[in-house]
Amino acid sequence: MQACPLARDGNLGGDAQNARLRVGVAGSALAMVLAVLVVEAELGLVFRLLLFVPFAVAAAGLWAALYRT
């Protein structure tokens, strides 16, 4: 029986993985707070589109940490 392909060793060490996980979690929290502020302040579409940046950084950090890439 073959092992799961996602259970492989990645190229990130423990410290790098922790750093990316912290960036992902902090970025997610920041993006959520900014999203609430933008919606509550009833700002325009441009500000909502700018929220893509913190959400993308958070997603990239979490993905890199969880998949060790």
C-alpha cells in the first residue's frame, strides 16, 4: 500500500514553517479586521478589491506552512 502523497517531507525546516504559519494566521486576522472595517464604513468597491492583498498573503503563508513548500 502506498503512502499518502501529501504526507511527504517538504523543503521547509521547522523554523521556516513556523514563520510562514505565523504570517498566515496574522494575515488572516488582519484581513478579517480590515474586511469588517471596510464593510462597516461602507467604503467603495476599490477598497474591497484592495482586501485581496492581505487575504492573498495570508493564503500563501498558510499554504506554504501546511504543505511545507
